[in-house]
Amino acid sequence: MPRPKPLDFWIVSLLIVYGDGGFRECLEAKFAIDSESLNRKTQAHFAASLAKMKNPILLDLGTGTAAMIRRIIEADIVPSLVIYGVEVNRDLLETGRREVFELLKHKGFTVRGGDQVINASANKREVEVHLVTGDIFDGKLRGMLERIEFNGATTHAFMDMVPLDSMLHFLHRMLPKGGLFYST
């Protein structure tokens, strides 16, 4: 099948956005399109940098339906991983929780957990996913996150929707020197 031209992508995207489904359905429908459009070199560099870390703790901002979290889990980069996903929309986060839960089960993990925390283990591999409903600009939520020693942060289709200076300042405070930041 030939690769779509850029115009084809935009037509498909517009059909998804303006179709009968809601925003959650839109995000899930464009998951495959986004997967094909991500920069492979950047992904590989992120994966290689993450693989060098021992027990990384990541922060995913604007988690939505957990697309970035699912991509990281799917990549099998590190044996032990903790991810905190923050999303303001509870419905999107609930879809993300179900998708992460199903992905981990499909990959052979023993999965435990409830609404906010998913714990999974398989063959000396541990994954812990915290799904937090809240606004990243809320002081109480930021205070809670600032007590966690994150190694990296990820975003997907998020940085263009927030005040850039404020978000970069926050990430600079959150991440150690040499910390990873992967934003699509």
C-alpha cells in the first residue's frame, strides 16, 4: 500500500475530528496515524537513552488515552519502569487505563490495580502506571509531582496547547541534569 501524501493525512484527520464520534474516539482513531508519523530517529534516540537508565520514573503530561504510555510499554525498553500520566479529562484517562491494562495483559503480564494505579509483572519485568486526573497548572498537583524524582518526561500533542514558557520552566525544575524530554 503506498504511503499517503500529506494532503491525504489532513483529509483523514479532518474526517476523524468532524465525524460522529467524540474526542475520545478521535484520539483512539488517530493512534495508528500518529504511530506512523512519529520521527523514527527521535524515537530510537529516546529509547536508547531510556535504556541506559536504571528503574526510570517518567512523567507523561496531557496523557489523554495513554498513547505515549502504551508506546513506551510496547517498546520493552527497560526491565523496570514507573510512569505517572497526568490528564485533565477523566473520560480520556479512563480509556487510557483500559488500554494500558489490556496491553499489559496481552504482553503476558500479571496485572493488578484499580482506577489510579496499575501494577504489572512478567519475567523479572515490572511496570507501574499511575494515572492522575488533574490540571498540571494546579498548584496542589504540581506540589505532589515535584516530590517525585522523575528521570524523564513525555508529551504527545500537548506542548502546543499550553503556555510554552511556563511548561518549559516547570519541566526544567522537574527533571535532573541529563533528564529526558520527549515531545511529539
